[in-house]
Amino acid sequence: MSGNFPEPLFIKTNGVRMAVYEQGSGFPVVFCHGFPELAFSWRFQLPALAAAGFRAIAPDQRGYGGTDKPEAVEDYDIRHLTDDLIGLLDALGLEKAVFCGHDWGGHVVWEMPILHPDRVAGLIAINTPHRYFRRMGADPVTWLLEHFSARNYRLAFLQEGIENGLTPELLPGFFDGLFRARPISMAEYLAAPPKVRNLEFEFIMETALNPEPAGRPFMTPEELKFYVDAFTRGGLTGPINWYRNLVQNNRILAGTSDRITVPCLMISAEDDIFLPPTLVDGMEEFVPDLEKHLIRGCGHWTQAEKPEEVNLLISNWLIRRFR
């Protein structure tokens, strides 16, 4: 374990045993990680939020880390993922919380006030815009094929067993190459060849496994080992099963409201090629109580690449809205 990161508490929620890490006391803030991350991805935020007077809580979500990994693909749909977080609140005796999510965690937290409006006090999204998958309509696969190539990583992940190619011996190099600060600028991405612009699976794998990966490393060897060990034990099938519910999720959400009335903070990263900051344009139509910020010179792994800026934005907003 690294630095001030706490030891886990294990709870039962929605049929799974969940590993939960927390620090501090005060109004609760639940941090939801993305792919392929862990509660450990919030290692810079938990102590900072605790020091600011909040109760910072980060679970390993379903399929990840120390939390159970059900086998069925359908056990990873948006209903299960949001219900897990309600069970977390119940287990900790909490009526409401602010939910903060990055990447896939952002997709989950944006649906929390829609599926569980009585349990959400506020929402913080890092890089992930509201309605990212919803805007793809009833058939996200067709939408992705129209806007990207058939080898886009989200489409590649729909193939059963594709994760088996990332064997344990490849994981150290993969994570070392993947978790890099700003490996490509937005301008470079927009001028790149089609396989890059289409975010093709092979491009991502080649980039991550390059012996001389691009971008600044932001992990210590100890931190990198934490990820390698976790995914060596748990594999990638559970995490990739989140993607295998793209169509089912939009079926579940069909007919639900797009409007979110709780206070929301949106933090974008200038050079996140997976979730470009332009995606937040016009969000005010659906999220009237919205504050937006852009972090310059930052890629996809925002809370680890620019932790001081992220912590300051989150803390200041929480103090203004929940003290």
C-alpha cells in the first residue's frame, strides 16, 4: 500500500462483498473509479478531502480489486452498479452523499440522481460528461460504428475472451505504459492517423506495451505494483463486462429523465482523447446547477496526473456547497 491510503473495510451490498477504503469525518463523498482502475486511484484525494473536513469513501467497485467478481455479464449493468452504491450507503448508515466519478465511475454517478434521487446530495464528474452513452440512443453499437471504426476499443471489448490476451506477464508493462501523463496532446490526436483517431484496440495495446512509452510516468514502482497485483489476482473479465452492458444500460435508462437538479461540478482535462472536454458543451440544458472547470496540459488520468489541482477544485466546491 502507498502513502496514507487506508486498509479496507469489507461490507455486504447488493449480493456482493465490497472492499471500501475511507478517511476523515464530516459530510460523505463517495469516489467511484474508472477502467482499469481501483479505489487506489483516489489515493491523492482521500487524505486531501479528509483534511478539508469531509468523509472520503472509495470502494473497489464490482469486478475490481478486493470486491467480488460475479461471472454473469448481466451482473454488471447500470442497475447493479448503482444499487451497489446504495447498499454501500446503507452499510455505512448514510442517508445521502456526494458522488464523485472518473471515467466509467463518472457514467455511474451521473445515473445515481436519476435512479436513486433520494440518496444523492451532489455530484462531481471528472472528465466524463452527462449523457455520454445516452446520446448514442437505443443501439450504441451502431452509433459507435458510425462514429469510429469496428476496432474501436469499446467495440473490441464486446468480443468474448478478448481480455485473455493480456496475460499476467504482460501486466507490468501494460500498466506502466497505460498510466502515463498526457502521452498525446489533443492537437496531435486530431491530426493523427485513423487508427489513433478511432481509438482502436490495437493502437491502445501497442502504445501501452511500447518498451519506450510516451508520456510522463506518474506512479512509483510501489504504486504500479499495487495495480499489477490486483489485476493479476482478479483479471480483467469483470471490468470489461461493464462495457458488455452498453446496449442493456440504454434499455434500462430508456424513458428516464435526463435532467439532474442536484449541485454538480464538472472537471475536464484539456488533453483527454478518450473523453474530450468538448463533450461537456451544452450540459447546462440538462444540469442547471453546474460549475465547470478545465485543467490544462492534462490527459485522461486526471486525479493522478494533476492531483493538487483536482483536490483544490473539489475541496473548494464542497466547502461552498456542503458546509
